[in-house]
Amino acid sequence: MTQQNKGKGRSRRSGSGSTKGQNTLQHPGAVLAQILEDTPTALAAKWFSLSEAELLAVLEGRAPMTAAMAQQAGAVFGTGSAPWLEMQSAWDAAHAETNAPQH
């Protein structure tokens, strides 16, 4: 999504970086943002039956990719839902460790 898309093209890589030296760990929304980079936000949101704000939250790594989104992405891109769900699970596990309360 580019800056031409009514200001909706802001960087979505914040929140999608690695943790604890895991250079390959990415939020599935960050991966999806790269794929959809040239797609208008409103159109992509319709594909996933989301509002633009909801989609942006996922693309920016502020909200999880749901099972329904993973199924849709898998159907559209021919990957099946598993890779998307696995990315989300790995992201959640890594952040559960880093965000665990310290006693």
C-alpha cells in the first residue's frame, strides 16, 4: 500500500521485527503487508471482511491474524492457512516469553 492510498501507506513494519535474536520471526500481518503493498487498503479490507482500521492493526502487528484471515489468505495465495497460523503462533509464543511478568 503506497502513500497514494490516502495516507494509508504508512510503514507497517513497526511491531513486526525480531525478538531475542530471532532474525526470521515476523508477525503474519507484516508478511501480508509486504504482499499487499500496492493494494489499496479499502480493497484489501473487503477481501478479508474487515474495516480498514482492523486490517491496518493486523498489518502493523498490533492485532493477531485470526483463523478466518489465515484461511482467506491461504485460499488467495495458494498456501493454505497453516503457514499463516504457524507464523501467528510463533509470534505469540515469542511475545508471551518477552511480556511475561517478572516476579
